[in-house]
Amino acid sequence: MKKFVVPNIYKSDIISAIKTKRKEEDKLKKDFSPTLLDLGTVQIYLARHFGFCYGVENAIEIAFNTIDENPGKRIFLLSEMIHNPQVNADLKDRGIVFLQDTYGKQIIPFEEITGDDIVLIPAFGTTLDIEEKLRNKGIAVEKYNTTCPFVEKVWNRSQQVAIKGYSIIIHGKPKHEETRATFSHAASFAPSVIVNDMKEAELLAMYITGKKSSAEFEVDFKGRYSPGFNVETDLQRVGVVNQTTQLASETQAISDYIKQTIISYYNLTEVTISERFADTRDTLCYATNDNQTAVAKMLETPSDIAIVIGGYNSSNTSHLVELCEKKLPAYFINSANDIINQYTINTCNWRTKEVTTIENFIPGINPVKILITSGASCPDILVEEVIDKIAALYSVTETLEKVKEQWIETIQ
């Protein structure tokens, strides 16, 4: 897989050493057990996989290179490059101006953009409508497009499914940039509809089986189906694709549920199901799968709390929190600054995005065992800073420095 040049400000020597060593020892990625940093009174378990993924590194490299190669030019970013506030703040500090917020609300009108400007497409991609607007202004869309290759893979798979006569069901958050982009591309190929979760998949199944009317569909899925969508004909043959940062197990469960609904309704078998249901499991992102599998394995370790680091509006990070909180107290933080002291932490509710302050978040146990992971758009340096903060709270900074030296020496 291609290597990218990521700015040093996002790197961590200790995290790099751990990832390099684990990769050397497990080239086929079969070992998902966490890495233990034993600091005596506190034991930290790092997930096997976390942090920047291929698509994020690709986007960051393109963005920073674009800044370096175009001094004096106006450079715009369609919306957040990735869902990490530190990275987006760094880009703003370097002169990049955002055109929209994460929900597509215009900050700067397209009318103010000219063909002499540069517009970066974020890692989530964008809609065909916006691409056309930019091209009409003479903007070189392809040259500064940081869309994740795995998002584009979903678009390509949607096209392949459409060519075979299937409609497309998208499992994704309707307001998320990636889902909006995927819906735009999918809808250009075939009738398309978005489902947010299993509850909505079950609702859609009632239309597949004719239990609900087209008039009800227009209400239940308002704003989430393609123009001209015909409930009676467009749900007879379908394929399921996903927003790449969704919970992989939920996408699979939705796909299985729709498949079983069609098998039962049309009295099909596993041999004949392909007549009405397309197999699209290969649209799940490798990094989403790896990070979620690593968290599941990490949760098998006896532990007291979990800390998940990342942007509060990051979908993939939110799902890591969701997995963790099923097993133990889980705290969703943006950076080490959210750990106020040994007793107090600011944490984000992954569902409501409300940030609250929790007291006595670390139990008075010796040793205390803490699980740590981060989202795919979180710089490794933020993870190291959290580890440093915890070590300082427990007065084991010296021990941590020795552990860091040992890890770094293993790859020299």
C-alpha cells in the first residue's frame, strides 16, 4: 500500500515504534490483541489498530502539498478535510478557507470563487452537483480531489450494481458528507434510498413486501430517496452499500435482514437470491473493519475504563465509543486537555454530541487498567499526549519515558 508523507506535527515516536513493531511481528494482521504499556500503578492497553487510515493520510498529503506548491493563491476547502478539529485548524492557520460547514451549509458563496482559485475536495468526496458547479467556474476538480479511494470504491460498486438492474440501498447517516456524496453518485446510476439504522431497514422492508404504501414512503424517507423513485418497482431488486465509516456489524446485519426479507417474500433460495439481491459486502472499509475488530479484541482484556480519542463529529470514532460503552465506562475525548485531573474528565456523548464533565472517572484501583484507541482521523501525537497526561496524573512519567525508550530501541 502506498506510503504518504504526513507532517511531523502529527507523528509520535512511541506510537510509530509500536505500530512498526506490531506490523513486523504480524504481517498478515491476524493478531488483534492490544499492546500493553505497563507503568506500574497504571496499565495502558493500546488497540492493535487505530489512528490515521490510508484515506486520511492521502487527504492530508494532498492538502499540505497544495499549500506548499501554490504560494499566494487562494485555496479553498469545500468543507472539513476530515473530522478532526486539530487538523482542520492547522489547515485554516495555513490560509485555507472553508466554503461549507459539515452539513453543506454555505459559508462563502460559490459566486465568489473564480477559475484562478484552488478548491480542495475533502476525503468524504462531494456531490455531482457541486462538482459541476466547480467545473463550470474552471476549477480543476480532479487535480485537487482528496476523496478517499475506499469511498470511490463504494461509488464504483454502486455503478456495477446499477448496471445489472438493481436499485441501491445506502446504509449511512443522511446528513454526513460522505453519505450525501455517495447518494448523489448512486442516484445518478440507479434508484437509491438511504437508511440510517436497522430500525429504518425494517421500515423499508415493509415497502419491499408491500405492507406500506408509496404515499407513506414519501413521508418516512423524505429527502432520502432519488427523484422518481417508484416504491412498487424499484424495491424488487436491490443491493446494499454503506458509508464507509459505519459500524461494520450493523451494515452487515442490515444487508442480511434485507436479503432474508427478499428471500421470504419471493420464496427464493440461496441459489436464486441473486435474481433480486446483489452481494455488496466488499464495500466495507478495511480501516473501519480493522479498528472495530481491534476494539472488540481489546475489550476482552480485563480493564476498568476505556478512552477513545477523536473529533466529536467523526462517525468512525463514535462507533468505537459505541462498542466500548457496551462493556465498560467509556470516555470520548478530543485531546489530553479534556482530562482535567485524576478525578475529572470532559466527555462527549457519541449520540447527542453533548459534552459533559464527569467526576471520579478513574476508579481507585491499583493498578488501574485503561483501554485506549482513537479514530481514523486522529493524529498519533494526540494519543501520546493522552498517555503522557495519564502518566503525569499517576506520577509515573519517568517509568513511561523508559517504556518509550524500550519501544523505540526495538525498531532501530
